[in-house]
Amino acid sequence: MIAFVFASAFVVAMGEFRRRENNTLHRSQAALEERVQERTAQLNTANQSLRELTGRLLQLQDEERRRFARELHDSVGQVLAALSINLTTARSEIERLKRTVAVLSESETLVQEMSKEVRTISYLLHPPLLDESGLSSAVRWYINGFAERSNIKVDLECPDDLGRFSRELETAVFRVVQECLTNIHRHSGSAVAKVRIARHDGRVLVQVEDRGKGIPKDRLIEMDSAGMPGVEIRGMRERIRQLGGNLQVSSSSNGTIIRTQLPVAVTSSTAAA
């Protein structure tokens, strides 16, 4: 009986111990479930907050994009529109300026051509080389320019050591050559001409000839008579006569030759003085 009592007491004690342990486990499980529920609620709250934050961020992003688009449209768009107007105006001005530039370029070309013509006419009226370098250089300069302008081939025979003469004599010889070549270009139809200038026995000899159609005989007779039609020939003869020289004209169907002789009255040293 005693053993049974002890065994029963032991079983009861073990049962109580097991019951208490189960109660403790139940309480721990309940506490854990409660904590899990709390954590779940907190997680749900956090997720809800995250969703709200994400939505707010998306809303703010949309609002910022809307504001930025409005700023672009209101400010940059207006500036670009104004810039487009300015570019259109500039294009119109450029077209107008192009026309102006074209007119200015054409006018500049005309001025340059006019300046060249004025300079040429000035040189032809009285070439500076005639005073600076003498008759030989001036005649060479004139013949080169004449050949280029008229497409007439001119053969010049003039010694480099021709020397200097008086201003009146050098001017007279230069004018004779000038007038003769001008007449060849205007009237003879010759493609070639020959100019010869020489100094011999105190005289200057000038001869200009061409291979043109010649001067009609009746006109030659009139030129040798008192009338002497032709301003150029009359002027050359008068200039040469005043310097004590003479001028002869001979012409045929093979061409015309003009010969001039002038006395050398002033030496180079005197002319230079």
C-alpha cells in the first residue's frame, strides 16, 4: 500500500509537473503568437506606409514633371519662339545684305576698273616714265600696253643707250609713236606694226609702219596739200615743225610708213638739269 501510495503520489506529481509545463508552453505559445501578430501588424503598417510613401513619391514626381513641362512651355518655349522670329528676321536681312553685298562688289569692281582707266589715261596723257627714265623706257611701256589692249603685234627697235633729250623732243617723239599706233589700230586693219627709233648725226629718226590697207591716194594728196585733213597728222606735223623737224607719209595697198626726223637741240646733261 505504501509503495502504491508513493507510486500514485509520484504519478500525480509528474502529472502536475506535466500540466504546469504544458500551461507554461501554452502561455509561451500564446505570447509568441501575440508577438507574431504584433509584428505582422507592424509589418502591415510599414507596408502600408511604404505604399503610401511610394504613391506620394510618384505623385510628387508627376507634379514635378508637370511643373517642369509647364516651365519649359512657358519660359523656354517663349524664348525659342522669339529666337525663331529673330532667325527669320536675320534670314531676311541676310538675303537683303547679300543683294547689297553683290551691288557693293559690283560697284567696287567698277571703281577699280575706273581707277585703272583713269590711271591709264593719266599715264597716256603724260607717262611718268618719260620724265623719270627717258624716251626709251616710256615708249617700251606704251607699246607693251598698246599691244595687250589692241592685240596688234608691235616690233620695237630702240637702242638701250639712246640717251636723254630735251623734254620737248622726248614728248614729241612719244606723241608721234602714240598717234601713229592709234591710227593703225583705228584705220589700217593691220595685225602688225613696227616702230624704229634711232639717233644719228645729231638727229632723232622715228619710223612707224604697218601692213594694213593703206591710205587712199586722194587723201594722201589732200594731206600733203595746204588743207591737210586729219587732226592727228596735222597735230604731229605742227609739233615736229616747231622743233625744226619734218614728217613724211608714204602709203600703198601694202601698208603705210610715217618717217620723222628731229634735230637734237639739247643733250642729256642739259635735259637732266
